[in-house]
Amino acid sequence: MIDRRHGYYNEGQETMSKEKREAYQGEKLSEILMHGYRHSKAIRSGFERVGLKPDAIRDLKDLEKLPITKKPDLVNAQKDTLPFGGFEVLPEEGVRRIYVSPGPVYEPGEWDYEDFRWAQALFACGIRRGDIALNTFNYHLTPLALMLDESLRMLKATVVPAGPGNISMQINLMRQLRATAYIGTPSFLMAIIEAAEGMHLDLKKDLHLQATFVGAEMFPESLRQKLESKLALLVRQGYGTVDVGCLGFECPEMKGMHIPEDVIVEIVDTETGKELEIGATGEIVATNFSKVFPMLRFATGDLSYLIEEPCACGRTSMRLGKIMGRTDQVTKVWGIFIHPWQVDELMARFPVIANYQVVVTRKDYKDEMAIYIELKEEIGDKIDLKRRLEKEVRETLKVISDVIFTAKGGIPDRAKKIDDRRIWE
Ligand SMILES: [Zn+2]
């Protein structure tokens, strides 16, 4: 039996003492600041805006003297200076790939992908040398699937570049190739499992899964529990963004997400951009050490908090807690915070729901909330479902909401989960 619960991808680095880690990251930081200042127009102008030179940033604490870059800043910079916005430091031989992510954001991909943060994540989730991994992330345009593909090569695991969609094909691949690992979103894994059950397959005997790595969407605990009990294995997640790469990953202990050594993660006050004390919830801001596309203090728009207590797995890094939601979609209704992940968790308890959208409006100075629901299939007793949903919302979210059923396709693709239509004037 392969030991999937212990060990490290890079033991020396992952078990460094706090002092050693700070020294290591401080050195990496000075290098990238100097590199960016010399070769990247956008980074140099960031320094100039605050009247600083790279030597003004002596340690990790000094980082907050630099301005924060938000996604819209990157999108606008790229509109002015195509394609990479002046952030890039292109090698003479050019780049291997140009990725395109929603925004649109263009991103150069280097010839030799040496960033092993995702490999650390895959290892911590139980994937090992010799595994056959079904990579169901989208290989089309965006970087995540390809980064994971390269990382599987670092682990010496075999990859099946399946991409998303076509569930019956995925099940055939898993069976015929005896895939031992799944990589993809947790909801797609659930869809595969439901389809396999529909085909009367025995999930433990007919599939050969021994490790899973999920990511790229919120991962409610209720869904984790369902997946783990059905598959009888650990389901662990990694977290990152296309702009700055891997920022955290769970280990078997599941006590938050370990922050890899080759990135600096800060939790900041969304309004002031200043670092918050450990444990406080704020926006995740990351500085990576990419030589071709360095990002300094890039704001992810995701909310979380830091955990400092040691982890039983032996990794010594700080960890990110749960992702608490998005800075741009947290809504207050009657003074109560409503986070998209809370609504996600609630909706996950009703398998018949295909899609939902929360709409907040205001009438006569009073907030009004409605949840629009699309069902997977028509059901007989909608009134009963409406009653149960409204009760659940009242009890879990502590607000009163109307539940309205819409026709299939009534909620546009990519619609905001919480659409706040209130006008404050
Ligand atoms: Zn751990």
C-alpha cells in the first residue's frame, strides 16, 4: 500500500523553522523586487507612484509600503499596453504559451515551468509517483490545467488530459485506464459519482480512485462529507488564482490550507491595504516570485484569515483558513452579512436545485431579499419545497427571503450569486 498520508514533496522547505522561512522569503522578495524594478515597466511605475526604490523594502513587514494591484488595474493596464500590461519580463527567446483568463487577462507562460507550489499541493492531497491522474480542469486558454499537468510531471505521475465535460467518457476512462487520482472541481466529481451510481457501478470496486485533488470553486463541508463517505477516501483541496498561482493546500489533517514557501501571502484590510493581525478576516493579497510575470501585492478578492498554530502533519507554514467569500459579493441585508458560500452550503442540501441567485432590493427604506431558483427537473410539490427553503433560509441565514422558481435558463450563466440591486442615495 502506498502511504498517501505522510511525507512531503520538498521536506527541507516544508518543515523550515519560522526564522528560516522568513529569511528565505525575505531573500526571494529582494530578488524579485529588484528584478521587477529593473525589467518591468508596470512594477517600476508602482514604485515611482509611492516614491520608493526596491531597497526601501527590507523585510516582509515593509511590503505594505507598496501599492496593491487589483484585478481591474491589471485588466486596464493590459488594455493600454497589450498584451501583458507592462508587468511582464519577457526572455529573449519569447514565451512558451500565452494564457487567456476571464477579464480578459493575458498571461505569459515560461518555457521551463519550475514553480513547484502546485506539486506540493498535489502531494499533500495524496497523489504520488506512479498514479494515473484524470485531470478534468479545462485545458482551453486558461493556465490551471496545464500548471497541474506540469506539476504531475514533477511528481512523476501519469496524466490523462481529460478536460471537463462528457461524464460517461470520464467514467469509461477511469475504468479502462484504472485511474487512481481525480483532479478537478468538487462539483464535477459529485456529478461523476452520481452518474456512476446511476449506472449501478460500485464506486469502490469499479472505480480505482485512491486520491483526489479538488479546487477552483467553493468547497462546502457538506459536499466534502458526501464525497468522502461515498468514495471512502480523503478529498482535499488546493487554492490559488490564475494570476498568482498556488496560495494554499490542505494536508490530511485538514486544519486550513498550508501556504507554500515560494509565495508571500498577506491578509489585509480591504479599505486601507494594511496587514491585519493573525486570525482576523481580510482580503488575501499575494506576491509571487515569477520571473516572467511577477505580481507584487496582488489582491485576489477572496476573504480568509491566517492560522499560525503548528500542524500535526509536520509542515511549518502558516495556513489560510476557510475562504469566507468574495470582497465584492459580501452583502448585508438588514445588517446581517450574507456570504455567497453560506448560500452555497444551504443550497447544497437540496439536490434538486440546479442554480440560484439571490437578489437584494430596497423598498420604502426596507431591504427585500428574493432567491430565484432553477430546478434540475420539474417536481410535483413546489409549494412544499418553497416552504422548506424559506424556513431553511430563515434558520441558517437569519433573514427572511421570498423563494421564486424560474424556468430553466432563467438565471443567466456567470450571473452573480448575490445581486445587490439596492441604490444608496
Ligand atoms: Zn498540515
